[in-house]
Amino acid sequence: MKACVFVANNEPMVVEEVTLDAPGDHEIHVKWKASGVCHSDLSIWEGKLPLPPGSILGHEGAGVVISAGANNAGIEAGDHVVGTFVPFCGECFYCRNGESYVCEKSQEIGMGRMPFHRADGSVLFGAIGGLATFAEESVVHEGALVKIPKDIALEEACLIGCGVTTGVGAVLNAAKVSQGSTVAVIGCGGVGQSVIQGARVAGAEKIVAIDLNEAKRAAASKFGATHSVDPSVEDPIQFVQGLTEGRGADFAFEVVGTAQLQRQAYDMTRPGGKCCLVGVAGMADEISLPSGMLTLLSKQVIGTIYGNSVVRDDFVRFVELAKSGDLMLADMVSQRIGIDDINDAFVAMTEGDVIRSVVIYD
Ligand SMILES: NC(=O)c1ccc[n+]([C@@H]2O[C@H](COP(=O)([O-])OP(=O)(O)OC[C@H]3O[C@@H](n4cnc5c(N)ncnc54)[C@H](O)[C@@H]3O)[C@@H](O)[C@H]2O)c1
Ligand SMILES: [Zn+2]
Ligand SMILES: [Zn+2]
């Protein structure tokens, strides 16, 4: 079977024939049907996120189970599944505390196995959560998959594997956006548009989409944004203050991944409001905040991985929201591509109007 191999930072990924181990106990063999291309894949490829080459990227996948070892997830052949990029053990302090999104075993579970074999005898792992959704098939831990209903298209369901759960979860689970509130969103890619959709579902009254790209701003209005700002033309902080009698947003989300924009999100948050950091900046980057005023203005700064989602419950909840039409997933798929086109999809992500490229497998 084919896999798109991440061979070196900033060098084109190479599509190769690889073989795959059979699943053992607590493992599942999945045939991916669709995989979104997320900015986090690009960040790893660029070396911004420290995960090594000699791996297969892709972590936003949906597929069909080919075979399953004995497992506690109730997963069997023929089931439809979505991969979780934070695989969970179900037993550690965090999993028992309803915080599986920070499971202490997730790295070990995800990267502890090298099930892919290349023609030269070397082995490969799935870089994020062990998922390797840029391969046609994968063998993953039972805690890396969630069974979903069969009456949702897999090319839409795959988006729940990262962008949708991250963005909608950030709104509903992490920030807990309230009805009638004003929400500002910096960065309107696949994750930012999901924040906007989540804010609409939460009943926010004003939703401000901030993005340099005109097409992203236009798309945002379809997903629920009531206002938009081009930050190269207008100061987004002043714009948000102008909408709120000078106060600032009740909730501001940074969904690009730079320390400078994280600070911008903080500055556009009103006193007593929440500044929610979703974008992932470089591991050596630091954010500076006005120390005294952070306390005196009672602002809350919160980070969130995977939208603080408990995937076994939240994936199914987001599938239901998609089926009812509250979450518009089909409209987020800007282009369907083949496995040979993933390098081009990285370029389109930064230079094009694409919200999500989705790899479609036969
Ligand atoms: N916290 C998590 O669990 C989690 C999960 C997935 C992705 N992420 C991170 O979220 C971020 C967004 O991911 P994505 O897949 O949506 O990326 P994307 O590339 O699709 O979107 C980023 C958007 O930011 C816009 N942008 C760039 N510079 C800007 C600026 N100065 N002002 C306003 N907008 C600007 C771009 O035009 C683009 O629309 C990345 O940092 C990614 O690593 C975090
Ligand atoms: Zn992602
Ligand atoms: Zn755990």
C-alpha cells in the first residue's frame, strides 16, 4: 500500500510502497478513506514542532476498520471510525479525571509503535498520535480511534479528527462562550472557521473574523461571522473595541500560532473576558503580558489542546451537530486531492484560499 513519507524537514514528502504489521491485542487495522491536511502537519514538516522525520504525517482521518485485535473500545471490522490525534489510555490520572486530551500516555501510545516497513528495511511511525493518515492504511492503538455512526460521509467526518473538534471544542468546552456575547477570531483556516461555527452554535451575537486572506474572510461570513477585518488595512483591536463601546471582546481566540498574535488576542479581550490560545506557536517562543494589569483587569488566558474534548463523547456530539446542519462540514472541504498531491496542499494552505484540502483514498 502507498504512504506519503516525511523524509526530511522542508523536503518534498515521497509517496512509497510500504508494508504494515498485523494488529495485535488492543490494536486496530484501519483503511483511511479521507484525511484533512492541517497546519500542524506543515509545522512538523517545517521543523517548528519537534517531531522527527522518518515518519508519516496526517492526523485528521476517517476510515473503515479492516480488522481488530481484542480491544476494550468495542471496535470491530466494518466499523466507521475517526482518529484522535491525542490517543488516550483510559487509566491515568487525566483520563480518570475526564481530561483525556492531556493523557500522560498519549505520546507513548502514539509513537511507541513503528508498524510501517519500507522496501529498504527501515521502519516508520505515525508522527501525530500514531495515526499516519497520509498512508492508505494504518495500525493504531484502540485509544486512537472513536467509532462513529455510518450515516455521515467520511470525507466530512475526517474534519472532526482535528479542526472541528479543536475549534468547536475550544468554544464549547474550553472558553464556554455564552449566548449574546462578542467573539473575535484571529485566523480563519480550518480550525478558525470551526471556532466561528462553534461560536454561532453557542449563540454569540457578534462574531468577528480576522484574517489577511479575503477568501477566508468571505467564507467566515458563511460559517457565522457577522463582521470581518483585514488586519493589513485596519487595526483589529480598535475594530473590536469599536463594536463593544470600547470594552473589547468577551472572548478572543488566537488560531494562527504566533506569540505576537497571541498578544493581540489578549489586547482585544475585555476586562473579565477570556483570551483563548488555540494556534500552536514555536516551542521556544514566549508570550509577554502586562503583569500588573493581567491581575487588575481579571482577564483569563487559557490554552487549549484538542478543544479540551473528551473524544469518545465529543466526536459523536459533533457528528450529530453536523447531521442536524448546525456544523457545516461539507463547505469546509475546499479541494479533494490524491495522496500524490499532499506537498501541493502544504503550499495551498499558506498561499491559497483553501480552508481544508482533503485527501481521498479509494
Ligand atoms: N490547539 C490544538 O489542539 C490545535 C489543533 C490543530 C491545529 N492547531 C493549530 O492551529 C493553528 C491553525 O491551524 P489551521 O489548520 O487552521 O491553519 P491554516 O493555515 O488553515 O489557517 C491559518 C490562517 O491564519 C491566517 N493568518 C496568517 N497570518 C495572519 C495574521 N497575521 N493575522 C490574521 N490571520 C492570519 C491565514 O491566512 C490562514 O487563513 C496552527 O497553529 C495549528 O498548528 C492547534
Ligand atoms: Zn490538526
Ligand atoms: Zn490516560
